[in-house]
Amino acid sequence: MKQWLNPAAFGQPVTFTRGNESRNDLHGPSFKNVDFNASKLFPLTERTNLIFRAEMFNLFNHTNYGLPSATVANNNFGQITAANGYGRLIQFALKVQF
């Protein structure tokens, strides 16, 4: 995902003048994230429980790209050069409740 927009469609305005681009009209790629949680309670005694918990963040391991460079004078203008967020994370936990 290198070039997000066409840099030839933009130009640097003349000094001490305003350009014609409106505010907030550059949009980056969408952010997609699915988190999942599963837990199970196991009774050990009458007053003691064991709780198992599994948590998964970014379950489908979807790559979320960052925003494109918005500086016209930059050589990377319109390019996405970084990812945003984390890859899949999984964690497990055991808890004794008494």
C-alpha cells in the first residue's frame, strides 16, 4: 500500500495566498479490528471457583494502515509508509476466587 492518492492532483499555493483545498477532505484507509473474549467458571468447592479467561485482540489479524503523508512539499506526499495498531494479540488468564 504505497501510493494512496495522486500527488499530481495537488500543488503548492503561491506564497501568501490560500489554496482551494477544503479542510478535512483527505481521508485515510478504514480501521478494522475484532476483539474476542471467552471465559469459563469452574466451581472447585462450595465457596471457591477457578475462572479461565482467553482474550484475543485483532482476532483476524487484519493489517490497519496509517494515514498518508499530507505535506505537499514532502517526497512521500500521498504515500502510506506505516501500519497503525497491533497485529493479533492473545492472552490467557487463570483466577482463583474465594
